[in-house]
Amino acid sequence: MKLLILCEGETEERFVKDVLAPYLEKSNIYAIPKNLGGVSKYSIIRTELDILCRDSSAFVTTMLDYYKLPKDTPGKGGTGDIYKVSSEIEAAVKSNLAEHRNLLVNLIIHEFEGLLFSDVSAFLGEAKADDKTLLELAHIKNNPKFPTPEHINNSEMTAPSKRIKGILPEYVKTLNGIPIAKRIGIEKIAEECQHFRAWLENIQALGQEGTQ
């Protein structure tokens, strides 16, 4: 099965190529990323998805950050449980592109760096991270306010990437994010991150349908 993935930016594109795609290939799902180059307004997302979905030989999905989604994104503005809010946005975007049956809308909660909290030991040696760094990252992950890595965000200044940079100033998303994600592995990310796991399971289910 061919899977086209509309990605937020360069790091997400590399995550698909270097981490997610090799994992999905085991299930005969061939993931191909499309780098959106950042998102400033929903119309850009809609246009790109419309183009990708015209490929009737493929399924299309997204790897877009919930954090800083354009204000005009359908469904945005809900409050309450982050999983409920994200699912409502995904459903609204899907409805906005209802003519395309091959679309699976997905948000990363809250952003790519949130996934890296799935196993903070993977930071060791990356961007000069040491044991002290791991302790500080673990302190964030183990905060009772954050039941999962996907919950690590409670204001614009405390997004996962901001927290990492505060502890590890040398961290560069495009340089260090992918090696860390590789060390963690898709299985561990899926184990720790409920919304990511559901996305992965949905992709695998589509792959099974495609082979029948």
C-alpha cells in the first residue's frame, strides 16, 4: 500500500523517511512524506491534501502539530481533554475534505518533540546531553500533570520543544531530533503515546484492507 504523508516540516519529513517508513515497510506499507514547509493558514493544508488525495492509488494522512495549528483550521477552538479536542479537529478537517475517501487526518500532540519524551534516556550523548540532562527531562515526564508525553504542554512557553531547549540549549530539532527518535523506536513511542498509537493502528488497518 502506498501512503502519502503530509508533514509539518523538515524534521517530520525525516522522521517519516528514517524512522516510520522502515517500520511500516514490514507490513508492506510504503510511506512517502510530503514536506509542507510550515503552516501559516489552513487553506495551504487543504490545497496540499486535495492534490495528494487525487492519487487514487494511495492513502493520504498527515503529521501536523496540534501546537500552533492555524487559527482557521476547522474544529479548532474546543476545550477539555486533549485527545477529544484533537479528534474533533481531525474529524472537522476530514469533513471539510469529505470528497476524498482516501484521507486519514492525524495531528501530533502537541508537537514532534513531545514524542521524544517517550524515553528520555535516548537523549544521552545527543547535543551534549549528560546524566543531569536526563534527570531534568525525566522530572518533566514524570510530573503527575502529564499522564503521557502527549500531555506535556500547558502554555506557549512550555511546549515540549521549549522545555527541551531550556534544559539542553544545544538541541537542534533538525539535527538531534531524528537520532533520538531512532533510539526510542516506533514501538516505544506507540506504547507511551495513545494518540500516536491509534494513528499507527489505523494505518496498519488500512494496509490490511489494501491487501484483501
